[in-house]
Amino acid sequence: MGADASGSGGRKGASPAKSSEGRTSSLLAGLPSRGNFTESDIASSMGGLKVYICLHDTTPPEGQVVKTDTNNILIRALQLNKHKSEAKDVSCKTPGESSRGKRNLDGKNPSKRPNIGSSAGSSAHEESSSGFSELTLQSFTVEKLRSLLKERGLSPKGKKDELIARLREASG
């Protein structure tokens, strides 16, 4: 049924093995080498790519030592990135530098403040009846401030600064 006498199965043109052989030899045509290469007949009988065998000695020159890393390239790349980031972290931090970061040069206070809680040294900021310092109130989330305002029967609406001011007025 539609099979032609040549037995090519209806395909026209060169077979894939023949075209790949032509491509391979054209790719290897102008490459420099230290010796002659010969083609073995093993690959051509199996239908794969041609195998070339070098006829000269391929050992490195005296004094040259060839070392290969046995680690996987992905693992090696991850390890190098880890070492680079660790070295970067160490070089950025000097012994006298604090972990809080650098101060703003424009003199403005940062929008986020550290949660230091109430300490004995911050008694100047203590509110009399609430027990929360100004820094502690600033460290609270808006939800926490709203819950404190609801407990005292005050309006929980507004921005964070307004909520803090309302809590200070109620306690003072």
C-alpha cells in the first residue's frame, strides 16, 4: 500500500545518519590539531557519529599538572556562592559596628523602631498609669494598639501615630 520499491518508507532525501555524518565532518574540518586523526569504522557500522582516534601522544608537557575537581559543578557553584556571601558579611561588619545598622544622614527618625521593651534606663519615657514607654508603644502593631484602645473604651480608628497619641492622652 504505497510502499515504493526502494524500501525507504516514503521518505525522500538522505537518511538522518548520512546527514549527521556530513555535518560532523564539516564541523571538524578546519579545527587545529597537533596530529592526524583517523576515523574508526566502529561508529559508522553502528549508525552513530564517527569516532576519531588521535595518533599522537596526548600527555601534558613536563611540569604541567592537570587537576580536576571531583565535585559536581552545581554543588561547587553553590559552595562558592556560600563562601562569597560569608566573606561579604564578615567584611561588611567591623568590630566596633553595632548590629542595628547605620543612622540616616538626613536626621530623620527611621519609620521602624526596634522592639526593646521597657527597660530600667528608659524611665524618662515611662507613662504613669499605662506602664508602656513611648518606644514600646511605637513597637506595637496597629492591631495591638487598637485592642488596647478598645479595652479602654476609646475609638480604634486612625493612623498609628493617632492611636499612640490617644493611648498617651488616656493614660496621662
